[in-house]
Amino acid sequence: MTFDTGFWLALPAALIWGGLLLLPWRPWSTREHLAASPEPLDLGDITALIPARNEAEVIERTLSGLRSQGEGLRAIVVDDQSEDDTAALASRHDFVRVIAGAPLPPGWAGKLWALEQGRGAVTTPMTLLVDADIELRPGMLAALLQHKRAQGLHYVSIMADLRRTSFWDRLLLPAFVYFFKLLYPFALSNSRNGLVAAGAGGCVLVDTAALEKAGAFASLRGALIDDCALARRIKSSGHRSWIGLSRDVISLRPYGTLDSIWQMVARSAYTQLYYSTALLLVLTAIFAAAYWLPIAALALGSPLALVALLAMMAAYVPTLRYYELPIAWALLLPLTGTLYLAMTWGSALRYWRGERSRWKNRQYASER
């Protein structure tokens, strides 16, 4: 039997996507999911800790969402040198204490410095780390608490539902979650396997004692991907972590344009690769094999290319269904993957020019 050029072009993609579908930990699945609970719970053992920098447009929705969670919850907002009315708006809520943040010291990432300043004011057994642009629907905190107690967990985090209001949002934001789950399979992260640890920093319920034992935020001070770094610290200190999805944890951050999503991804994409040129080249080769070669092979009439592309789309369909999007969006996954690879290269180019990251009007220099 002889095989033509189309077969050999399609073979790597067929192996990649077929193998992905057969992995026992199912990284493409959306089974790790929590929905808001109607059962009211006493939340007196929880303090919400919120770093906020220029969040006047969203902070009241975030705090109103927390107020709706139930009785006993208290909140601390660390105003991180805001230039708008963030502090004034937060102080209107009677369950909120506002702490004026000090200037950012060298070597610290802004969010972690804000959290470190608020940490000392937390006196409850549990801490809810929540971003200032995250809204919890009523009953979501109760669901987190119930799941944490039922599974004997010390750290529970949720990937927020990102707003999808434009073509670019629908093309790229569900894929953001999809690629994150491929990189950090939730089933492995939620197991006792110490090699994989994932967290979603927008919404985290953690035992305060476990946070302290893990070194809290000072141990992560310069981390740009602080959520996964914290999850690793929690697991390595002997505690159990869990990450999942929810449509009841809502990101209020509007994107809408290719540029806004590009900036969000590029600020940390090369960090995910440990600033390694070799890993960047390996990633490029994988994307070429997975997305580009099967299209070339299909143009040559290869049946295996069609099989590979169908497997590629099948792996993405659960994510599209979870976010209530038509499965036809899976046809554009090669374009989506190409754009994410371009964002990663853009992140690397920034690093090589001396810029490690840029966010909230702050620039973090690379070590180069």
C-alpha cells in the first residue's frame, strides 16, 4: 500500500485530534461545572478580598452581586491607586471596608501587591478572592461553599463566563477557555496529581490558613499568571484544589474588538511558555500540524484530512454548546488557533523588546 502527499500531511493532525478525544482525562469536556445554589447559607466565615484599580464602571455591580449572596459576608476593597471614583463608590456599601493601597514596590505585580495589603485585614476562616470586574449571581457563593465542604477542598476557583457581544468575542473567547483547559486539564488539576495545578483568579474561595501556609501573595509577588501559581503553591503545601466553569460567575469586562482581546492574551501568553524560544517554536510546529496541514491535505483530496478536521471540530463542540453558541463556529477553529498563535508571538516580541507585560497603565520590564 502506498500513501500520497495528502495522507502524510494529514497524519499529524489525525493523531493529535484523535488522541485528544481518547485521552481518559477528557480535557475538551465541560463536566467540571458549578451552578448557583438556591439553598441559603450563613456566610459569616467568609471575607471577600477585592483588588481594584480604576474600576468605577463595574465595582458597584460586583459589590451588589456579593451582597446578594446571603447574610454575614463581609468585603475588603483594596483601592490600588485608582484615578477614578472606585473608592468612593465602594465605600457606599455598608458591608465593605475600603483600604487605600500604597504605591507599587519594585518586584511586585499590581494585583498581588493589592491583595497582600488587604490580606492582613482578613480574620475569617475563608477568603473569597474576587476581581473587581466579576459579578456573582445569587447563590453562587453558596454553591462554592457546598462544593468545597462536600469534596474536602481547600481551594475552589471558577473560570468566569466572558461576555460575548461581537464577532471577535464569539470567535476568540470560548476558545480562550478551551485552550486553557487543554493546557491545564481540569481533571488532572483537580486530582492529587502534583504535576498539574490550575486556578482562575477572578473567583477563588480558599481557606485562609491554607493561603497563609502556602506563603500567601508575597511568595508570588512578581507572578503575572498568579492564579495558577497560587494553585501550585496550595497543592504543593499539601492541600486540595479544584477548578471549574460556571455561567453564574460573570465577567463584566467588555472586549468586543480584536485589539482588546489581543492585548489581554499578549500580556501573559509568552509567560505561559516560561519565556522559552524553544517552546515557542514547538508550539508553532504543533499549531501548524494541527490546523494548517490538514487544510492543505484536504485541498489535495485526502480523506484522512477530512477525518482530522472532523475530530478537531468534535473536540471543540462541547465548549461551544456550553456557551450556547452554534456548532458552526467550530469550522473557524483553524482561524482562531492562528490568531492565538499570532498573539503569542506578539507577546514574545514584546518580551524581546524589554517589556514583560503591560496592564492597567503599568508596564513590567523583562529581565532581558
